[in-house]
Amino acid sequence: MQANRLYFIDAVRAFAILMMLQGHFIDTLLDPIYRDNTNTAYKIWSYFRGITAPTFFTISGLVFTYLLLRANEKGNDKLRIRKGLFRGLLLLGIGYSLRINLISWLSGYFNTYFLVIDVLQCIGLSLIILVCLHVLFKQYSYLFSIILAIIGCLCFVSEPLYRNLVIENLPLVIANYMTKVNGSVFTILPWFGYSAFGAFMSTVFFRHAHRSRFKIFTILSFFLIGYLLMYHSSWALLKLYSITDIELFERSADYNYLFTRLGNVLILFGIFYSLERFLKQSIIARIGEKTLSIYVIHFIILYGSFTGYGLKRWFSKSLEPTEAIIGALCFIVVVCVISFHYAKTNHFVYSVASKISGLFKRS
């Protein structure tokens, strides 16, 4: 079986990271008086901003599992598994470190803010979970696909059960992965569901991407399934409730943002997969290859990682719409320029991973 490179993925990642940059900038610095949900422009901005995180998690699951499957086909997935575990651990470490204020620590002031969970920690833990699932089911390809789809559905449907979860008897470093009451921005549930669905899609791509009509069929499927999830998934959940009388289906349908956002992601996939031949070797694809660098740099500039001095410190909730839009565009350009020409975050991180891996191997 010949596994093809999925070029459109880099373009999707680029779109997601650019949406994240402008979304974080505007959300952090826009004056609250302009946050008007009756304003059409603001509603459109807010809606598209909500696509960013689901896209990142789905893409991470798709790309990572696809690489695992390719390595397994070649008979050398042990190296990919080891790299995947270290990559997951490194994302956890970077996620925690970005919330450390070294100046406060050096002055003797410590708090638990750096233990809150954000997107990097959740993606890192998701990669580790996917490695474990791959090891368990790599000899059972179709069962692996089924398990991933079931996990994704369970994560989404069971969301009402842990939506307002409070955990008091666990250390913060563990509890923060499951509850937002301590300030976590993301939790592993339901967000691992998107990674699981992405991993499921990778198994489909891996088995069939070499077929002659696979691309057109997949594009149509992305649009069709995306449309059904966006506009009919709540109806399907209510139908399941009427058939099974399981209240959880009704509760999930009442606040069905997870399946709806997955539909948004699939529509996005369909658009970029359709345009794939125009995106190879483009600046968009190159941006998609630098997402980790861009994320780290934007966090430092905007939120003041390590020093506490970022744009948020001086301009938090103070900009008018025009200022916020112009500022967001400038912010995107500055972060991308630094990432391309001055930062070596990806190379540094992965070289560290290789060195650590070598130390463990020798020991």
C-alpha cells in the first residue's frame, strides 16, 4: 500500500493558526462595549473563531496517526512511537512553561496559575493516548478505526455529564485536565474526541488515498457529512432519544456544539482538499509547517510568558474595532516574520527530544 502525503493538511493548519492569532489578539484587547452579539460582523467573527480549536485537535489526531500508520507499514513504528511519546511530553512541558512568570518566581511569589491546562497540554496528552491506542490495536486495523470512532462519539455525547464537573480530591495537576473550575482553558474531555475523529480519518486516508477516485469521493463526503453534522446532528440525537429513551441523547442535543463544530471542520477540510494542487509549496503551506513556533511566539508577545510583560498588560480590553483589526493584521505579520526568519522553535524542540531519547536509549 502506498501512502500519499496529505498536502492540504498544512494549508488547514495555516488557516487555523492564523485564525487563532487574530482571534486571541482581538478577544484579549477589544473593548467589551463592542462585543455585541446582535452585530452581524461580530457574530461572524465569533463563529469562525470557534472553529479554530476543533480544527487543531482534529488535525493533530489525523497527522500524528497517519504518520504512525505509515511507519508501522514500513516495519519501523518503534521509532515513531518513541518520538510521539516525547513529542507529547514536550508539548505538555511547553504548555506549562508558557504560563510561568519567572520574574514573580525570582521575587519569591508562586501561584498555581501555571498548572492550568491549555491547548498544548491537551494536544500533548491526546498524542500520548493515541500512541497507546495504536500499540494496542495496530494488528487490528479495522478494529482500530471502529474504536477511534466510538471514542469520539462517546466523548461528545457524554459531554453533559462532565460539563460542570468539580473535582476536589485530586491534585490540581491532574484535576485541571478534567475540570475548568481552577482556570483551565481546555480539558481533555471533550477535546480528545476531535483528535480521535482525526485519527479515524487518518485510517481512511491511509487505506484508500492511493485509489484513483478517492479524492473526489472524499471531498464530496467532507461536504455532505459536514452539512449533516452542522444542521441535522441534533435531530439525530433527539431521534436516538426517542428510540432508546436515554436522557443523555436529549441533553446532548440541547447543547450540541461539538458535532456542529466537527461539521465545520469537515467543510473546511473539503474546501482545502479541493484546492490542494494550488497550495503545494505555497506560503500558506509553509505557515502550516511552523505552527508550534507561531504558537509559542504569539503567546510570549501577547500574554507576556516568562516576564509578565505582554500586549495584554498594556492594552487589555481597550481597543476600538478598527484598532483591533489593524492591530491583529500587524500582529499576524510580526509573529510570522519572527517565526520564519528568527525563531528555530520547532528545530530546537525536536532536537532536544532526540537528545533526550538518545540518553534514555543509552541508559
